[in-house]
Amino acid sequence: MVDIASPDALSPARGEAPRISFVSLGCPKALVDSERIITSLRSEGYELSRHHQGADLVIVNTCGFLDSAKAESLAAIGDALKENGKVIVTGCMGAEPEQIRDVHPGVLAVTGPQQYESVLAAVHQAVPPQHDPFVDLVPPQGIKLTPRHYAYLKISEGCSNRCTFCIIPKLRGDLVSRPAGDVLREAERLVNAGVKELLVISQDTSAYGIDLRYAPSQWKDRQGETREVRTRFFDLARELGTLGAWVRMHYVYPYPHVDEVIGLMAEGVILPYLDIPFQHASPTVLKRMKRPASNEKTLARVLAWRAACPDLTLRSTFIVGFPGETDAEFEELISFLEEAELDRVGCFKYEPVAGAPANELGAQMVPDEVKEERWKRFMEVQQRVSARRLKRKVGSRQQVIIDKVGPTVAVGRSKADAPEIDGVVHVAARRPLRVGEIVTVKIERADAYDLHGTAVGY
Ligand code: SF4
């Protein structure tokens, strides 16, 4: 859940402008949707409120990915109804409104994911806007919910894969890519507004542009030259790398064409970082999961990437206890972890999300206690691998972007750390550091997740 009361999102109280309290739940993609809704509301003169009480309306942007996320969303709606009474619901859970109305019949409106116009129409109906064009100015980069120095850049909506554990395509539809020119213009506006790090997100970043057949679009680059850029993963990555910000790639699948992008990482055009959700390593489980690129020889590919770009950081997520997962298949996963030596890894125990085709595969469900045991074993193995990889950094110099400053030590992230999901670097410095500043840090110590060091270059 995101605290919407960030300084960027709030403005001083003024007159009788209607006040909206906003709750944003779920993944970075949902966060970008929240930013779009809030940007539109602010441009129409709505104020944001820190609290439900005293606001004219509450909007809850829900997440419906797992049953636990749905429960959290329903609880947030319940709180908003209790504290305020006027509630509009949007986001992933909105794709199945009856799930919400059955529990909370009192909500004013329910709209689905990416239905920005419908959310705004519902808000207008509940609390009409009082637009004042002289004071309701919105910065050209829109309202960001992330700190000023980094921003998520959403390059497409939906997903054309059909992984059997996932209901996202049902909720969000097939892949719809944004033309490259649009994405680059947004990225440029963000960089001009002070963003130092762009986090590229989508459901399947390597599939970017397939739906548009990689159509070229116009972009005027920083030298003022108009050029055509294809709507394609490699082309977009290369152009984003010219903007002067760190560019970090999330949700990439191991298709062969990802190899070209590793070249851009080795050349320093984009960050040597890949967030690549493998989900499993056993070919038979991957087949049952219907994962994209499940036939690729993933371990060989990972080793080749490392050879081409030795600084590459690999982050991934996995699921243990997928229906029918045998001991032998789980062992394949453990061997993969040992050999691939991924830097950062998250692991989920399989949850039979309602509507996911995996529940209908006819495979035997893995008992909860087995899932738990496998999860623990997985985490033990990976913690050893991650700690080993972190330790190798002791003695090196790393560039670190500062996220938070304290009286004696600042907290930042190296090129190997994405915000929220990876570790951090604790930085001692001779002079006060500023949030968003990038400094060179000599790494002196590593613990299980984080690094510690001293700033040696400013
Ligand atoms: S790639 Fe698979 S897991 Fe990811 S959103 Fe698409 S269907 Fe879901």
C-alpha cells in the first residue's frame, strides 16, 4: 500500500476544492494507474486528503492478484466505508465487481483496471469538480507517488501470455504497447523534472511492441533531431539510455532477443540489471505453468549473459508447490539456484487463485506442509547464494543513488538494487548527502541483504 500523502501529491489547502482520499494497493503497475488518476484529478482541481475522515470521497485502487491481496483490498474498502462512507473502487478487483459488491454493497461505483475515464466519471458524479485554471496547475511530468528521483515507466498494458497460475490477462486483457515515441517523451519529461532513475515496467517487457508489429514512431531526441524509433524492446532500451538517467528493466522473459539488450548493459547504456521472473526451473513444471520461453535453455543463457556482462545483477521470483510439483522437480529447482547464482530472489508458495487454469490441470495439489518445507529449503539455499554474491562486492567501488538521509549515515541503492524489492547500501560520508544524489561508495562490509561503505567520490 502506498502512502499517497507524499509532498508531490499534496498541495496547500485552498477554498472549497473537493477533497479525495486515495488508497493505492498492489504492484508498481497499479501504482502507475494511481498516478494517472491522481494527475487527472489534480488537473481538475481536486485536492488530496491524508485521511478518509473529512474527505469528500475515497478511491481505493485494488489488487486482485492473489487471494491474500484480494482480502487486503476488501479490508481497505471496509475501512474507507466505515471512516468516510463514500467509496469508489477501481483496479484489478474491479474486473469482477460482484466480488466487491457481495461484501460491500454500499460502494458508490466499481470500475476495472485502466478504466481511467470511468473512475473520473464516477468521481464527477459523486463530487463535481470545481475547476480553477489559474491555480490548478499540474507539473508537466504529472503527479508522482514515488520520490522525486525515481519513477516507474509503464510501457504496455495487459499480457498475451496465458500462464496457468495467473489471472492478469483475464483482468487486464491482451498486450497493448504504447508507441515508442510516447514512452520516450514521457521519459524525457520525467528526466527534465529531476528523475535520475527510470524503472521500466509492464507485464512482459520483452514482448513490448509485438502487438504493434514493432511499428516505428517519431521522436525528437535531445539534440532536437526527429527520428523514427521502432516499438521494440532493444530499440526502446537503447533510446532510453541516451536520456542521462539510470534505466532499469523489470519483468523480462528469457527470450533469445534479450541477448542483444545484455550488450547495451555491457556498454553501460542501461543498468546491468534484469528482473526476470523465472517462476521455476523444471521444464515439466514450466510446461504446466505455460510460461513464455519455457523451452529456452535458461541456465546456459544465464551463464552466457554473465560472460558477456560480468556486472550483471539478476533478480527473479519463483513459485514452490505448484500443482503436481514432485520432489524430483523441486530438486531441479534447487540445483538451478545453486548453479545460476542469482543475486536477488523472491519465492511464493503456490496459491490456488480463483479462476486460474492451474487449478483445473487435474494435477495433485501439494499439501500445505510440503509447500512450507520446500519454501524454507528454497530460502535457505538462496540466502547462502545471495550472501555469497554480496560478499564479493566488499572492497569494490559502487555508484549509489541516495534515497534517504540521516544524521550520520545515508541509505541508498547501487545499480544492483531496485527500490522496494532489493537490498540497500548504508553510506557514511564526510559531508551531508542529498536525496537523489549519485555518489561513489567504497564497500567495506556486507550482511545477509545489504552493503555498508563510505562515500569516496561526489
Ligand atoms: S506473463 Fe504470465 S504471469 Fe505474467 S502477467 Fe502474463 S500471464 Fe500473468
